[in-house]
Amino acid sequence: MAFPTSVNNMITDSVSQANVKVLGDAPAIAMGNLFQATNQSLGNAAHNATTAQQQNNVAAQATTTMGVATLYSLSTASTGAATKDVFGNPVPPKK
């Protein structure tokens, strides 16, 4: 029973119980907020990783395209001469 005052004891008891409930709920609410913040951070990290992977794929595709374009831009005569130097001349020249 609450200490004697000019206010009805049932009122003071109900206010005290309400205050106790708020204090009792505080740790659970704090943990809920922590879990939500952690989940948001992990979600952002996953999105950032996906974006980085996509950008890396775009850069790799551009690099490959430029490499193939460079190979296609070489003249066939120089390619033949380089291949001959690498593999030699397996067929003897005709007389």
C-alpha cells in the first residue's frame, strides 16, 4: 500500500504501477531499437556489396570489349608474321 496522502491510495498505486511498467519495458524497447538499427546496417552493407559487384562487372566488360577491339584492329599481316615467328615454318617452301 502506498504512503498516506490526500489522494486516494488506488490512484497512487495505479500511477506507481504504470511507472514500473514503463521502467520494465525500457530494456526490451532498447534492445528492439538496437536490433532494428543492426538490421538496417546489415541491409545497407548487402546493398553496397551488390552495387560494388555490379560496377566491377561493368568495368570488366568494358575492359574486355576494349581488349577485343584492340585485337581486331591489328593487321592480319603482322599477326601472320608473329605466328610464323612463334611456331616456325612447318611446311617447307615449294621449289
